[in-house]
Amino acid sequence: MKKTPTIKLFLMMFLQMFIWGAWLPMIFVYLPMLGYSPFEQSWILNAFPVAAIISVFFGNQFADRNFAAEKFLSLSHLIGGLALIGISLTTNFWIFMLLMWIYCLFYLPTMSITNSIAFTHMNNPVSEFGPIRMGGTFGWIAAAWPFVFIFVDWDLVHATETDGLIDFIGVALGSGLTGEALLDVIPWTFRIAGIASLVLALHSLKLPHTPPHKDDENTRPAWFEAVKLLKHPFVMVLWIATLADAFVQHLQFNWTPIFLGSDIVGIPGNWIMPALSIGQVAEILTMFFLGAALKKLGWRVTMMVGISAYIIRFGVYALLPEMTWLVVTINILHGICYAFFFASVYIFVDAYFPIDIRSSAQGLFNVMIFGLGPLLAYSFGPWLIQTVFTDNGIIDFKSMFMIPIAISIFATLLLAIGFKPPADIKSAD
């Protein structure tokens, strides 16, 4: 049996999520600061989910049957990295939007491709995927923490009298940039992401060869074969639940940075990204236990636990916003939210779908995770927080957070009632 190239796959996942984690959290703060309207913000933010939908019909099709996955990954990150660097150099809406669409159209297919490469070269996906996917978690964390110092108001720090190194560090960490000063440094999030993308383009060429999986007897598109599996009720139920959970997750991405930086919670600007990264720290521990949880609890209960964690998380946001320490600490539940649902979905797809359409099957669920879910969240999220739930400049966070709570309850009940997979998907035909 060939040895799993764990280090190479781990680094692939690290860079893949570092890229996304570097620019995503602060873009929801950045776009309003640039003066873009909620409508213009949606055009930029929706490049990501629309690209996810398109990737199922094009990018993943190439990787499945017509293109070596590691070469596809390299080319995509080369183009995406250049686009991100370009974004960091402009504030013009039309140029920003065009470059974001170019970046997303090349980045989104790689979300499925990296999973496909990893699963192809693992000997035991149930036990190995968690530790390898943890590379992505470390990548997201690594992208967040440098900005604790990049977003510091150093002029204020140097103007403040301090007593020794410890006092100096304390003042620095508590002096986040605001206003125009913050606006000037946020472009570094895109610049750093772009550089990481170019690094991954090079690393991809060192990954083990992953040839296309061709089925000479079946000339229909791989995505068409994947979509056909939605005829099974348990697949359709999981697909709908994935849409609901992805919508909630991306509302969280959209609203939480603004919520943490509000007067109610009061997190300094340089601490918003690290505060959010607490969830990724917890994700590391959760991924260690995911394989054992799946064996002990089964697919359905594990996924239900993952979705229901959002009920608790948004419940704290809505009911206890003044308890800053709890609002920050509750992000630990992100580990359960992600690993117990989304990572379980990826493992489930690998276990149930035929090998020649597996990448497109991953993409089929990525349509919900990175496509329709965020498309809905980024279409309605800015409008809801800036218009519907804002009165005289004050946001009604409590009422707003009831929306993701209600959706999470629905998705949990849907899985409980309707998700009953057979022992093997072939037995359902």
C-alpha cells in the first residue's frame, strides 16, 4: 500500500485556507469604509458564491475527467494570486469588482479539487482526512494573527508613556487602528493572500499526480451524473440542510466582524480577526475527534450536532452581547459547526459517490456551501444589517440574530426526520 503524502497534502490545505482566511473577515468592514453601497457590496461579495456554482459545471468537470488535478490547481492559484494583488492596489469599484470575479472564478474550483486530491491519495479517508484537513484550520489561524500587529495604531503607541516592555506590548495590543488609518492597511489582507496563492501555485506542482478519472462508457458530464443522485431522498435532504447551514455560516461571516467591533461588544479593530480565529483553534481539536464521532454517533447525529451548535452561538450573540468574554469564547463552537457538519459532508460524499464523479459530487455540495448559501447571505446580509435592522445608526442585533437561529433549528429537524442513508448508495438505486 502506497504511503499517504501527509505533509504535502497538509501544506496544500494550509495554503488553500490561508488565502481565504487572510482577506475574508475584514472585507465586510472594508467595503462599507470604501463608500460602496449595499448593492455594490453584494456585487463584489457574490462573486464568490456565483463562482462556486459555475465551478461545478466547468472547473470540477475538467478536474474529474479531462485535467490533471494538481496542474489545474497550480494554474488557478497563479491567476488568482495575481488578481488578489491587483485588488490590493485599487479602490475603484469597477476594477475591484472585475478582479474579485476573476479571482473567485479561479479559486472556487480549487475548493473541491484540493479535497479530491487529498481523498485520492489517502489510504483511510475516515481517519486521515481530519488531520490533513487541519492544515486548512492552521492556515486560517496563521492568516489572522499577524494582523494583531499590522492593524495597531503605532503612532498612538509611541505617543503613550509606557513602563517597560510588558506595558509597551499591552498598550500596542490594545491600540487598534480606526477610520482612515485602518482603511489604509486593510489592502494588505489581499496582498498577503495573493502572495500565498502564488506560493500554492508552486507547491501544487510538487503534489502527487492525480490523473483525470475517465469513464469511456459514460460520455455525459460528470456534474450531470452527480446531480442525478439527488433523486435519492437522503441525498436531497442533506443537500437542502447544507444550503441552510451554509446560509447561516456566511451570515456569521458577514455580521460577526461588525458585531464584534460595535459599541455593544467593543473589540478593537486589530483583535477582530484573532477573535474570530478562536473558532479555528477549536476546529483543530474537533477534527481530531471527528473520525471517532462518526463511528460512535453515525452520520446523522454527528451532522445534527454540527448544525445545532449555531443555535447556541447566535443565542449568546443575541441574548448576552454585553458579556464580551463570552461572545468571544463562544466562537469555540465554530469547531463543532464546521467539523461535525461540513467536514462530515465531505467524508460522506467520498464514501457514497462513484469515483469518476467524486470531485463533481464534492462540487455539488460546494454549490450549497460556497454557492447558493453565501449567495443568499451576501445578497440579503448587507441589506438586513444596514437597512432592515438599523434605525438611526443603531443595529438591532438581537432581532437580527433570530434569523440564523430559526434556520438552524429547521435544518437540525430536517436531518433528524429525513436523513436516513442506506449502508451503500448503490443499494438505493
